[in-house]
Amino acid sequence: MHITKIELEDIKSHTAATFEFERGTTAITGANGAGKTTIIEAVAWTLFDLLDYKKDDFVRRGAKKGTVNVTFESSLDERQYRVYRDTGNGYYVYDPQLKTRIADKKEEVARFLWAHLGVEAGTDLEALFRRAIGVPQGTFTAIFLETAAERKKAFDKLLKVEEYRQGAEKLRETARYIETQITAVREKIARAEGELARFETVEAEHKIYQDQVAELAENLEKLNAEVSEKSATVLQFDEIETKVNELKTVFEKLQTERIRCEVTLEQKQNELNQAKSATERIKLVEADYQKHIQATGKIKELERERVERDRLDREKSKIETARANVASDQKRWVENLEKALSAHREVESLKPRVEEQERFEKQLNALQISLANAQAKEKLIKSLDEKINRLRDSYKANQTQIKEAETRRATAAEFETLQKRDMDITRQIAKLRARLEHDEQFQSAVKNGVCPILSQKCLNLKEGETLETFLKSQFAELRAEISAYEKGQRENATRLQVSREAEKSLATLGALRNREREIKEEGMRLKEERDSLQNGAESLTKSQADLSEIERQLKALNNPKARVQMFETEAKREREIREKITEVDKNLERLENDVKIVVERLESYKDFDTNWARYSAERDETAGAHREFLTNENLAKTLSEREREFTNVERELADLKVDLERAENEFKAASADYDRETHAREKASLAEAERRQAETRTTLALTEKRAAQLAEELAKLTKIRRAMQGEFQEKERLENINEATNFIRDTLKEAAPRVARNYVFLVSVEANQMFREISGNAERMLKWTEDYGIVLEENGFERPFVNLSGGEQMAAALSVRLALLKQLSDVRLAFFDEPTTNMDAERRERLAEQISHITKRKTFDQLFVISHDDTFEGYVDNVISVVGNEN
């Protein structure tokens, strides 16, 4: 497998970045925070579904979604594919040659990657990357420092040892299922044997019911013939009974109709008498009725005249009101005319005083302008005084700062010396702390005074002295020396801070002197401006006294100009007022004429009240006759119609009496031929025969149903007898499968530790070879133990992983992880994030050389090294420099 390109968009510090890779060893370099490790994280997330934090934290700050595209050449078919994934839900594989997606969503992409990475289906890609391909920075050796239980938990999952145990455990459920099936088959066989015990009893009962069916069928046939014969006899009686009942119904209906017709005749007689009586009453009141109609007509005519008379009365009142209003207007306009003539006289008397007012106002305006100018100068002088005072304060403060800066000149000269001393002390403290940390790690590896390297007593200790006490005394000396340096560093930091402040103050001295000169120049300019303004501000008091005198004289005149304007406005209305008076006189004359015309028209209605009283009395006197006539008028009009209806009902009653006599004779004749008792006996006999017929038919149906049930049960038992043979065969088959399942399950249980030991042996051999090449020492042997720990054998002694130096631990972990990757998959690429941590210069050089040899020997197609160390520069095939572009 060969990764050819990685494209990042809005991923951590990368806005949009593309990295292309060749085969061989590639060094990825760049400053801290540039995004080097992000490249490994992108590959882990896209190809191996590994991301150690939330997707939101993987997105560049401020972006909504981040995307990763990884293009690689597959070792399966040597074609290129591109895997796309974003922080939303997008995840697919794109074939550039076919120009289409060939896998979509997480499940399909995982199946594709298993095939093209050369690993078994179901392999935990996350564990493969974390333990072998791209161990996260700072955790390269961590798993080998864990307990045996933690190592077993991690590597069993990677080596798929756990799958054998899981397979055996899953087969436990299969075995239980098969046993359940065997039990079920046995239960079926037992139930079948229980049911077959009834076979002979059912067969005998079925023969009995068949004989009963034949007997009942014969009896039912006889009963059917008897019922048919009796039904014919009853039918004849039913026909005679129907005819008698019909004739009786006709006779009773005619009797009812005769009674109804007699009642109707009596009713029509009453209605006829009422119509005759109404006709007599109308003849008596008809004359008064006509008088009432004539009086009512006259009153309607007088009603129209009253409306017109009332309208003229209202019009007269309206005209009289208007005449009174016009007379009032006439009086008001005459008064206004008198005021206008008086205004002319007032204007002539005020003209001399107006001229005197105008002269005073001109003098007042000139004094106000002069006074405003003087007040403005006084305010400006006051503002200049405030500015001069502020400049004096600024000058004093500036002088103080200049003096302070000059006094700190000597302190500022010590800054560089003190800064250099602070750096020397910091380096010395760092060296002492590193020694102390190394000795503390060494102490943790010491047990019972045995040297962790030689595994024997140290020969350099004094008599009675242990390795632990020797190390503790060394710790006390180092801590005392560190404490002394730290105290000196604090004292030096205080002096350095003072010197730094003095240097800053000295740098401002030039600016302070320039500010001093500017303040002097500004003060002289403001003083000259104030002196020039002071000369023009002395006449302010005299102007204020003159202004008060003129205002007093104007107030004594009482504003004659405004009064003249008011009187002139009043005098100008004289002509308008005279025109209004003329118009009012004309309106008053017109209204007098209108009143005379309305009075003349009202004279024609002087007899109205007399006529209204006469006709109203006549209408009231004839009102009773009018009501009597209206009450009987409609009833009298129905006299001829009611006489005709009475005659028709009388004729209908005569016809009904004839029909009733004929129907009575026919009914009596038919009743003589019908015997009701004989009819009832025949019906009872038929009902009894039908009952016995129904009982026999029901018994036959039940018997046939039971015979059919028994026949069905016989067929079912016969089928069970045949099926039981098949159940015996199924039981034998399931017992054979159960035996085979238990054998496979036992084999898987035993296979898990054997597979693990085989993997450990192969990885250990490969890892030992790599470690010897990296360390350059063929006499030492690296072992990967069955508890997944690392042991280094040297000179006949085994050193556990915890007792190895930092560089040895890194080289051993690197060897085991690469060997694992080679044994478990066809993936021939790996990522190393800061692999030279804790290595000395010689081992760093050797590790860089061996990593380059790995790709040259074609053991791996691609190796990626991320490091701040320049050791790899001479050994890699390609260098990628990452420059951060975080906004």
C-alpha cells in the first residue's frame, strides 16, 4: 500500500492543504503548532476509524465542517483509490478510473479497506493503527510499561486471540440450541406415542356413528312424506279462512264508513246554518258600514291637509328666528363701525410718541452689540487664564520626570549584565533538575541494593552504606544546590526588573525635554493673546449703565408703535363694516316679506279643526257596525258552497247503506262453509310432524358431523404414525451434530493460547533482528514474552523493559511494533511521531540509519517520521515542510 496524496480542508490548523508523497522514508518537519501530527491523525481517522477526541475539536476554529481526502495505491490490484471523510456524515471511496463511488457509508468503506489493506475481515483497524502503524506521540513505549493484564487486554484484541475464545463462547450457545432442539424432538415423539394410544378406540367409535347415520336417514325420509300430506290439508283450510276474513273486513270497513258519513252530514248541516245566520246579520248593518267607510276617507284627506299646515307653521317659526338673528347682527355691526371711527382718532394722537420709540430702539440695539462683544472678550480672557495655569502644572510635572530619569541612568546601565546572569542561572538550575530526575528514576529501579544494570551488589559503596542511602545523600546535595541557585535567581530578577524600568524611563528623556520646550512656547503665545484682549474689555461697565437707562425710557412709553398697529388694523375695517350693515338691512327686509306670505297661506286652513272633529265623531259612531260587517262577510260568502257540500254528503250516505247490506249477506254465506275447530286440529297435527322431522334432521346432522370428526381424527393419527418415523431420524441427526459442535468448541478453547504463542514467537524473532540492527549490537537478544512484555538478554542476564534506558525502550518498542505490523497484515507503511525521544546521539543516528534501511530493503513501502531532531535529514528520501495557516 502506498499513500500518494493527503488533502485537508478546515482541519485543525489547516485551512486548505495538499501533501503529495513518494515511496520510501519521508520526514515531516515544521514549527510547533504547524499541524504535523494532524497529518497522521487525518490518515488514522480516514483509513483506520481512529480519532482520540470529538469531531468538533478536529474542525478548524470558525469553520462549520472539515474534510479529509486520502489517495493511495492498493497492493491488491495496483490501482489508485481516494477515501473521502468529513466531520458531518460523509464517508465514501471514490474510483478515479471509473469516476464513481464504489463504497458508501461506514460499513461498506470498512469492508473495502479490510480487502485493500490486506487484513482479515473483521480486523479492528483502530487497534492495528494504535498498537503498530501510528502510535500517538508520547505513548510509543507506554503499553510495554503497563501491567501484564493491561498488555494482554490490548494485544489479545490485536492478535485476534480473543476471537478464538469468543468463537468457543458463541458455540456454547449453538450447543445449547442443538440440545434444545433434541429435547423438542423427544417431546414430539412422546406426544405422538401418547396420541397413537387412542387409535383403536377412535376406529370403533367411527363404525358405530356410521350405522346411526344410515338409520336416521331412513326415518327422516318417512317423516318428510307425512309432513307433505298434512301440509296439503292445512293449506285447503287456510284458503277458506282467508276468504271469510276478507269478507268480514269489507263488512266492518263499510260499517265504519257509514258512521263517518253520518257524522260528516251533521257537521255540514251546522256549517250551513252558520252561513245563513251571517247573511242575515250583514243585511242589518250594511248602511252604517258604508257611512263608516266614507268618514274614514274624509279623515285621510284631512290628514294630508294637517301635514301641510304643520309644515307652514314650522316654516313661519324658522323665518321669525332668522329675523331675530339678523336684527342682532345689525346692532353688532353698528357698534363695530363706532370702534373703527374711534381708532382713526387714536392713531393721529400716537404718531409723535412712535417717532420717539424708534429713536430709543436704535440706541438700544447699538448698546446690546457693544455689550455682547465686551462679554465675549471677558470669557475668552478667563479661558486663556485656565490654559496658562494648566501649562504651568504640566511644566512642573515634566521637570519632575526629567529629574527622575537622570537619577536612574546608572541603574539602567546594569540591564545587560543582569539579563545575562539570569540566563546562566536558569541553565544551571535546568541541568541540576535533569540530574535529580535521572537519579530519582534510577532509585525507583533499585531493589535491595542491586544494580539494575548488572543485577548484582554495587562495589563502589562504603562499608555499611547501601545504594538507597547513597542516592538519598546525593539527592540532598542536589536539592540544596538548586535551592541556592533559585534564591540567587529571585534576587537577580528583582534587580533586573528595576533596571528594566530604569532603561524604559531613560528612553523617554529626549521626549520630556522636547515637551519642556513646547510648553514654554505655548505659554508665551497665550500671554500675548490675553494682553491684547484685556485692552478692549474696560468699557463693559459704562455700556451696561446706558443700556439700563434706555430700557427704562422705552418701558415708560408703553410701546406706542404696537398700539398704533392695533388701531390701524381696526380702522382699516370701516369699509368692510359699512358693507356688512347694508347687507344685513337687505336680509331683514326679505325676511319680513317671507313672514307675510306664510301667514296668508295658513289662512286657507282655518276650518280644518272643525271638519276633523265632525268626521272623527261619525267614524267612531259607526265603528261597531263596521266590525260586525267584516266579521260575517267571509262566512256569508260560503252559503252556496256549503249548501252544495250538504247535498253531496247526503247522497253518499244513501249509497253506503246499500253496499253495507250486500256485504253482510256475502259474509254470512261464506261463514257457513268454514269449521274453525277442524282447521285448528289439522294445524296442530302438522306442527307435531314438523317438530319430529326437525329433531330427526338435527340428530342426523350431529351424527354425520361426529362421524366426520372421527374420520378426520383417524386420518390425523395415521399421519402422526408416519411422521414419528421422521422424528426418530431427526433426533439421531441432531445428536451427531451436537457431538461435532462440542468437539469444535473444545478445539477452539485449546487453540487460543497456541495461536498467541505462535504469533509471539514469530514477532519476537523479527523484532530481535530489527533491534540488533538499530542498536548495532548482535550480542544482545530482544524477546517478546508470552505476557506481551519485552525482555532484553545481555551477558546471560535478562533485563525487564522498565529497567532499560529511554533510548533502549524506544528502540525495543519500535522493533516489536514493526514486527507486529509485518506479521499481521500486508500494510507496509508506518508513522513515527518523535521516535528519538530519550535517545542519545549515537542511538538517534543509528535509529535514523536503520529506519532508512527498512524501506531500502523493501521491508516497508513507506515510513513517515515526524521529528524536531535534524538527525534524519541525511537518511530520508523525501522531506515535507509543514507551514501552519491557522486564522
